[in-house]
Amino acid sequence: MSRHIIHLDLDSFFVSVERLRNSSLIGKPILIGGNSDRGVVASCSYEARKYGVSSAMPMKMARMLCPDAIIVRGDMEVYSQYSNMVTDIIDDAAPLYEKASIDEHYIDVTGMDRFHGTLKWTTELRERIVRETGLPMSLGLSPNKTVSKIATNEAKPSGQLQVEYERVRPFLNPLSINKIPMLGQKSYQLLRNMGIAIIETLSKMPVEMMVRVLGENGRSIWEKANGIDNAPVVPYHERKSISTERTFEKDTSDIVMINELLVTMVEELCYTMRKKQKLASCITVKIRYANFDTHTTQMRIPYTASDHVLIARARELFKKLYERRMMIRLVGVRLSHLVQGHPQINLFEDTTEMVNLYQAIDRLKNRFGEDAVVRAVGK
């Protein structure tokens, strides 16, 4: 039985929220991000994209390309609230859905065509979301996640597109290979250098050659080019917090060692968050004294997944918490109020150098393990 998978994507989500809050921004080129020239563009309006601006671009370059653009710093907490509004509507209507990011959802409606017209049901859901939230949205409907996501991007802005099973290959074939989800820039350039420009050409390449050229990822890219994607829609369960703690073999009052341990713990938690594309807005530090008295203190912060921000907050909280000068039995850190969001482009205060640093660190950790790169005090 052919599956029916919906991909929903909020168009220029951050920009759309800002326009709901300030209608004077409608129709104007908007850049979401830090105001300094060293910041990065977290999101931009379609009016700004016409000038060549794109997400993750250095703000200085974006301002050169589009000097009339209005820069809005952005507010992740507000964006999270609107994202949750959309999720609540989907949760009320959909049999099985997955929240892929702060502005994307997948819904499995397989079998519903026997009782409702699948496209009719999907259209009504999209209209309800737009009506109740005021946010523009595009969607794709097809037999799998990959094709639906590509269809959504082809339907933007504020459109919808169904690709039925027998139309998958004719739909994909003429498209550029850069339409394939998760095809990185290096892989794209390598394939272009081989003379592969459109998906049809890529789909006809021997899969063994793709593996030799791109490694094991080559098989996945080849399957996507052929419209093959058996990945399930994973039921959505929002994780609200992530934590770690350490009980010492012997009670200690070595404050230098404990501060170094806090660095290691925060690094581990932040790396985990970035892998799962999560951001935290609250940090809690916990200590347990030798007499088993346990104390915690917490701090609300702007949404982040950056080590350097959270390490400073963890040390600050520990200094505030450790008042009794007794031996310590346990120390812990918890990051909470998590939301879905890509940290590399949502850090409104970060410079391009800092973003590039985190990307390089995470690539090394992904390849060689979490201990491949740590701060000097983190071991």
C-alpha cells in the first residue's frame, strides 16, 4: 500500500511572526539577526532574497546586497510560542505527526483516503492553521518524506503540491540536484564537476559509483534521487530538559576541579542539543553536600546551544550556590525549556567566526567522537 506523507513548512517563519507583530513590515525586505556587521542572518523575507540574501549569510554581506533591508534582532521565545500554536492544531487533527523543527512538521495520513479525500483533508488542515495563527504555510503531499519536502519547496510561497505515486519520477527528474534534502555544498560541487546537474541524471548513476564517490551517504542520495525513502514519521514527544550529574567517589572541596567538571558537563549537553537541533532557555546547577543536603538554583537565558554562553552561566550559578564551604558529594547541570531550532543560524548575537567555529567543532566530534575536541579545562 502506498503511503501518504504530508510535509508542512511555515514560510519565512521568523519574518512572518515579526509581520504579525508589526504590520508595517509587510512587503518590505526583512533580515532577522544581530545588528552588528559581524552577525549572521537567521532568516530573511522573500523581498530580501530577490537581492541574493540567504539564511546563514554574514550580516555585513546581506546589508551590502540589500542596503534598504530592515534588520530585526529576533526573539526565539516568541517564535517558540507561535510554533507551539501550530503544533497544537496539528496535534488536535492529525493521527500521527512528527515535529521536525521549529517550523516544519510531517504527518502520516496513510489509509485516510478510504474515509476522507487525503488532499482535501490536508488542504483543510492548512487553511485552519493559516486562519487560526495568521502564519503563511506551504505543504507537499506524496508517498514519502523526501518527495513531500521537495514538493513543499516547489510550492512556496503559500502553496501546496501533491505528487502521487506514479508521478514521483516525472516530478523529480527535471529538478536540479540541489533540491535533494541534505545534499551538502561539497557533495553538490563534486557531482556538478562530474557533469551531474539534474536529478534524472543522478538517478541513473550506478549506486555503487555513488558510494565510491560520496561514501555511504552516496547510497542515501541515490535513493532520494529515485524517490525512495522508507523513513517513518516518528511520533512527536517534545523533550523538555536534558541533564547530567556526577557523584564523586570521595566528597571534595576542590573548587577548581568542580569548575573544570562543570565545563565538561556543559560541553557534553550542548553538543547533544546541537545534534538534536535543540535550544535551551533555562540552566540549573545542583549540588549535594556531604550530609546529603541538596540545593539547586537556576537562571533564564536567551535561547542558545552555545558552550561559551552556558559555561559562564553554570560557573556563575555554582559560585552563587556554594555558600556553606562544606565538602561536596554531587554536582549536576540541567538545561531546560527546550525548543526545536537550528543553533547555527539562531544565535542572534554570534559572529560568523563563532558560528564557523562551532560548525567545525561539531564536524570533528561527529567524525571522531565527543572527546575529539574539548576545552583545555574540559578534561
